[in-house]
Amino acid sequence: MHRSHLITLGVVPWLLVPLLISPWPCGAAELSDPPLAPMEAGGALPVSQAEGSPAHCLLAANSWALRSTEETRGSPPSLKIPEVRLRYSPPVEIAQAAGASSPPATTQAEEPKATRIDLQRPRDMDETEVNKQLSNPVGTIWALSMQFNNYQLVNNQWNFNMQFQPVLPVSLTQDWNLITRPVLQLYNSVPVPTGAGTYSQYATFGDMILLEMLSPANTGPWLLGLGPTFVFPTAGSPLTGQGKWQAGPGAVVGYLSKEFILGLFPQQWWSFAGSQDRPATSALNLQPIAAWFFAPGWNLGYSGNILANWKASSGNVWTVPIGLGIGKVVKLGPLPVKLQVAAQYMVVRPANTGQEWNIQFQITPVIPKLIKGTLFE
């Protein structure tokens, strides 16, 4: 059998497939209105089902290609395939008269894309922007901070603790964010007197703190937040916690610029329930915020929390540190991690068991937001 006859026998069954799989004629196929995305992706353009079956039309186009090959070799056409017309949306012109000398022109020039930082995707942010968001108490990215504190007390004993501090902001609406900031003391190791001038360490869980704060989303460089804060008596021992349920207000006010951040982050608690054997509590934790972003991913600034125990005797109320910390954001794989070290000296402290020095280490990996977009329109 002649070679051309073999080719024809091989091609004819494929040409009959469109007639078997669909009863509809393949008319003019139309593209859906936005063809630019699939064109850029290099995939097939979507075919509208308004006229004919999509599979029917695509197979017909393949049959047309085979038929064209056979016609060039002199083989008679085995099946007449209707014309497939592609109609493109107005922004793109690809048809041009045969023999035209000028290249195809577009009706709209491509415009450069504006640079925009997507705060929903920390992996797309540079190290400095991530550092700013982590330094901001009402920032918009999720992070899991591990803080290790090593306090030297005035009696030359040491108090150690490790705090797990997630930051989980959620966009309630386009204008308001809810900032959730729990603090879990995974362990608190305190010196316990065992005799005259002798001590032993006792370590277990400490009390848990939870702050829920509303923050306006569109205040420009100003940082604002307000909400309730709580202390839960989760300590594993009376030596590592206060044994009281506590509540009060928390707030943030600050200013964030390209080079620095300044602000105050106070929380006040009063006890309202708990063990009757434990004294009532009233305490303030005031965190000054001051940092300078001086190089890609680097920051240098104040470190330390001002504490006030309003129930303490005169002269033992305040703990006021002077501290300095330095941090750097690095990329570990696709996600950023902030590493920071700080030292604090308490210039004002309680006389007998107050803190004198603190050496602090902190690691803060950024994680993808599990709750994206806004919850309410």
C-alpha cells in the first residue's frame, strides 16, 4: 500500500472523533473577555461554550492541522472542518493585513507596575519592613516570639524565665484590626530561701497574660490601640505566680517613620478574684518603645519594661530599667526571623528582692497569617 494511503488511514479515525463525541456543530468559537492572563501564562485560551462544545472545537482545530499537512502532499481532504474564528478583547490587536511591512502594534503601552508592600505576605517584604512590623505593637503580621530573661537580683541570686509571646492580628474590617497578644511563661525559675543565706531554684509555669486590643487601620504613621488585658493564675506554684484573676486596660500610642519608631505601651491590672490566701494586686507594666532602623534588617533601641507594684511599701513600688537592645531580621528559607539581644540595668528597684540586671535573648519567627482578608464587610 502506498505510503500516502497509510497516512490517510491513520488520520481519518482522528478526524471522526469530533463527530462521535458531540452532536453539536463546531461553530465560531469565542474567547472569554479577559484573555490576557492565560496568554501571559502560556496556556490555552479559554473557549466559550456559547457556540459548540469546547472539546469538539479543539479537536476540530487539531484535525484542520492534520488536513493541511495531507493537502500539501496531494492527498484529498477527508473532512471539511468549519472555520474557527478567534475574537480578542479590544486591548490587544494581533491581526494584520498579509504582506504588511510594519510589525503588529498594541493599542495600549504596558505601564510599569507600582511597587507595593503586601503586609499579608511577609515573605515578599524586605528585612527592614519586617523589622518595623515586629517592633510595632499593632503591626499586621503574625509572629511567634520566644524571650529568655536572666535576672540578677539584688541579693545576688538569679531569676530565669522563658516567655512565649505570639502576636496574632486580624482585620475585622477595612478600618479596624483586632490585635491578640498572649504571653505564656513556659517556665519561671525563682530562688527559694532554704536557710540563712542559702537558696535553691524552684521552676514551673508562671501566670499567663492576654491582651485584646482594637487598632484603627488607616491612621498613617500614627500607632493607636486600646483594649482589655487580663492575667490568669496559671502558675504551677505560689512561688511563680500571684494566684489572682486580674483585669484592666491596655493601650498603645506611637509614631512609626521610615527610620525610627517611638511610643508607649502601658498595661494596668487589678485583681478581682482568686485565692483568698493571696493578697490583692494592683500593678502597672509600661513598655517604652524606641528603635532606630539604621541598616537593612537592623535595629538599635531601648529595651526594658517599667514596673509599678502599687501595693508595695514606699520605696519598693518602682522598677525602672535603662536598657539597650540590638536586633537583626534574617531570612531562613522563605520566611523572616528576627534575632535580638539586650541588656538592662535597673536604676530604680525594690530594696530586698528587686531585679538589678537582665540579660535577654529573643528569637521571633514570622509565620503566614492563618486568617487572611477581612472578617466583616
